[in-house]
Amino acid sequence: MPVEAAWQSKLQDSLTEIKILASNVDSKLDALSASVQKLEQGFEELKNLTNNQETRIALLEQRLDTCHSMIPANLSEDVTLLKSQIGSYQKFTWALTTGLLGVFVKFVFDAMTS
């Protein structure tokens, strides 16, 4: 019987140790479950933010298309033509001003000499 008592004692100690380990595993599983739940909540928030951003991007793309449609198709050609015309007007204005100034100087010179 002493051998049986020793085995019984060892079995009892082993059972106690198994219960302690099982309790530790349970507490770690509870902590892990809480962490997984927090991760799921974080993913849900991230999904909502992503959906909001996609909506904003879609609205911005729509506004960009609207702005592009408001710009005339041949705008660069029109600007080039305007620059050319302005250059011609400047040359004409310069020639006219120079001619008028020459006539005025001649008129003043003639008035002084006569």
C-alpha cells in the first residue's frame, strides 16, 4: 500500500498542476478572445473610414470631370492666337505713336523756325 499511496500522491499533484495549467490556458484564451474582438472592432472602423474615403474620392473625381468639361477644348490654340493678335496690336500702336511723335516734333520744329 505505501506504493499506492505514493502513486496517489503523485497523481494528486499532477492533477493539481494540470488544473493550474488549464486555468492559465483559460485566462490566456480569454485575453486572446478580447484581443481578437478589439481587432475586429478596429477592422470595422477601418472599413468605415475606407468607405468614407472612397466616397470622397468619387466626389472629387466627379468635380474634376466637371472642371475638365468647363475648359474649352482649343484653349491653348486660342491663347496662341490672342498672343499673336496682341503682338500685332503692339506693333501697330508703336508705329502709330512713333509717327504721331514725329509729326509733333516736325510741327514744333517748323513752328520754331518760321
